[in-house]
Amino acid sequence: MGSTGDVMIIMDDTLMVFSDQTQWKTSAEPLWYGGGSSWAYLSDSSSPATFTASFQGTSIAFVGNTPHPNSSQSFMIAIDGAQDEPVTYPEPEVNCQWYTSHMLNDSGSHQIVLSQLDKVSVDFAFITAGENTPLAGQTIIVDDSSPEINWSGQWQERSNQKFPAGVDQGRPFGNGTHASTNVGDSMTFPFAGTGIRVYGVFNWTVPGNTTATFTLDSNESSFKTFSSAFDRPPNVQSVSNFLFFESTDLHEGNHNLTIDVTEIVGEQSLIIDYLTYQPSFDSIKDKPDFSSGIIPDSTSSATGSPTSSPTAGRNGGVPARSPLPLAAIIGSVVGGVVLIVTLVAVFCWSRIRSRRSRKKARQYIEPPSRSREFLPSFNGWPSYLTYDGKALTGPVITYNALIMSQDSPSPSHVLSDTTDLVSPSKTSVSREGRHVWSSNDAKFDSPASIASGSVTLSTLPMEALSRELAALRSESYVEAIVRPTHESRSSPSVDHSDQIRRLEEVIEALARENELLGGPAVPPPSYRQ
């Protein structure tokens, strides 16, 4: 495990200098910190590889894959120009911390040269900072064993473990982790910095998933679900540098990160290995003391966007937007659907109402069906109102009124006439050779005295229709009308509201037609009553 209380700076392999680039290859795999490592794949015992690292601190250590047992298991180290010293790898073919230097003075920078390397890989190095080590612009790595992390619940502290990492097995940073298989476990970590990341171990071979909530400064929470069923990298069984969470661009100052385990499904577990953050202090002496568990006051607050990634990126992970809780997703979807349906319904209702209004405003004498029943039948004789729009002189309207006579039980008289709407003066009505009505004398026999008739009406005969309407409205005329069906004949009363309404519509249409032809635009007196 890493030394408790130490401040350690992480150095990625991209900050190191490799002497012969033809011998080294960048291995871009998710199991490496930053998404890649440098591998001396063309080196051997006769042509070993070399690289150099410069730093300032009290010690340095290197992490990566040790060579296969068939390759050389030793190499040479020279610090600050001193004589080379032979070093042996701790174990073959394992991803681990394979070298740690002795204590150094941090009053100045140091240079370390590693040579006689055969098939080794370098992932990153970490430097133990001293009192004089500059920390501005650096990245601090915090092992899970640090006393600054507070673990609550049933976390299991595991050490000396190996995880299957594909070709080689791997050990976690500091050779230990904290693992949770219990909902309700939590951890908190106070820090002073401008960005933070959480790394751990994720095993793709274990079925199930785990969900955790990451909260910064009690302001913003991110729900993360990690499942072995999705986004499994090829040829990888587990990842020892798995990026669980990151938040960047924080305000300078003190912050607090809380992790709560909210769900464990199957055999999965949440395994925390280490954290990294960018400090907002310049040296160890400026670092706030969080050992008491109390975060010193700070006017800064978290403003970064928490993100997570299923695999670590080359620069610390590929940011991915935090997934929302299931309830929030469902609520948003349902609310959006309801809003869209409501808007569509209002739009359709407005369109229908607008069309109806325009239709009424532009209404003209539009011929409906060729023939339809308009008035109730009289003693079984049907009455019809027929529109015929074929006449060249204008619409010719034929009103067939078969009305019971007071003197005869069957139709015996016929009213006939041909009315030209263009020439209203031609309009006249005769019955059996006797003049009954014309445009000069607006007279029309009472319906009770007309046995049957066929009257062609135009603008001027509209007075006759008005008289018919007045007759329908009178009590005596209503009582004289009976329905043609057996059920209607036996009914003591008849509702003529439909017939009256339809006749009113015809009169209104005739009034508009008369206005178009130059006549008065008001309905006749009988209708206005």
C-alpha cells in the first residue's frame, strides 16, 4: 500500500523520453492509465531499450507490465548521473509497480535513466512530493488507503490481489482496494482542487451491474450504472484503471466528494482503487488539513460537469454525460408526450373552428343532394325540397308541397310554375287555370285550402315560403301534420323543429341569392316574426 499521508504526483508515460522510438510502441488499451502505455516490443537482450524521466520529489516509482519469463528479468538504473545499478523485476508478466527509487533530496530536479530493458511496458510513474516540490499544474494521486478518505458501511479492504487483465494479470495501485457489495455503503473525500477523477477495478467476467451516486459539495449528484453486459473491450477481462467518475473545471477551493452505493445486481461490486485531482495549492505547506474531517471554509463551489466513461481515455478518460435516474427519464418522456398531444389537439381544434367560421361567412346557395325530404308527409303523401343547379339562368328551386286539404283526404290540386331567377317578373302561380299568386300580388293561398302543388320559387316567391313557415309555426297547422310511419301516426304530438330549421335555412339562402340579384337583403316579414 502507498504511504499514508504522502502527497504523490502522477506522471503519465507521455511525459517520458524514449531513446529509440523504433523499439517502442504505444499500446492503446483501456486497461492502462490515460488509455495507453509505452511498450518496448522490439527490444531483446542483444538490443535492449532505454528511457529517461525528469522529476522533482523525494522518490519515484514506475508502473506497467513486467516482461515474459523468457525475457530478461533485470535492468539498470542511474539517477542523476550516478553509476548504474542492477534491478530485478518483482515478478514476471504482471501489471504492477515494478520499480521504486530510494529517497532523494527534493531541493532540485532529478533525472533517472532506465536501460537494458527487454519487452517491458511503462504505464505511468508516481513521485512522492517533498516540502519544496512544486505542485502547481500537477496531478495528485491518492491511494484508497489514504487517511483523508472516510469509508462508511461494510466496505471490504482487499490487498495483495491480482485481477485478470487479458494477456497478463494486474495488481491495483498500491496493491490494495476498497470493495463494496452492500447497498448503503459510502465514502467521502475532501480536497482542494480544480478537478477530480475516481478510478477502480471493473471485472467484465462477473455478471451483474452496480450503481452509485457521486455528489460534489452536496450540490450536484450523478447516478452511474456499470454493467458487464455493455461496452466490454475486446480481449480484456478486467480493468485496473477503470474511470468511474470525473469532474473538471471546478472553481479553485475546497470541495467534498461523496460516493453512495445505491444498487448491486448479481455478483458485481464497486471497487475503488485510487483518486486523482488537480490541486489548487502550490506546495505541501499550502495544502489544507482535512484529517479532522472538517472542510475549511471556501468561497468557491463546484461548477464542473461530472462525467463518467466505461473506459479510461488517453488524457484521463473520455467524458460521458451522467445518466439520469430512471424516474426522471420516464417523467420527462411522459411529460413531453402529453405536451405534444395537447398542442396537436389545440391546433386541430383551432383549425376546425376556423374552417367552420370561414365556411359560414362564405356560405352560398350550395346544392346538397338531388332530392331529400324536407317537410313531414301529409296523410302518407311525402313532401320534398329539391335543388336543381343545372339551369343556366340560375338555381331553380322546386318545392313540392303535398298538403292535406280541409275538403279532401287526398291531393287534388296542383300548383305549377316555372320561375326564372334572372327575370323575377315572370314569376306567377296558377291552380287549375286560376291565378293564385304572382310577383305583383304577393298572395298565397292558405296551406289548408291547397290540396297539392308544385311551385317553382325564386327570389320573390320567398314570401310564399315565409307563409309556409308561419303556417308550420301555428298550432293548428302542427296538429294537422302526421308522420307517414305507423308509429308517427299514433303519436299525439309531433316535433317540427327540424322541418322549421331546414325551412329557415332555405329562406336565408334565398334571401342571400335575392341580394346577389339586386333585391332586398332582409327576410320576409313572416320569417322575421
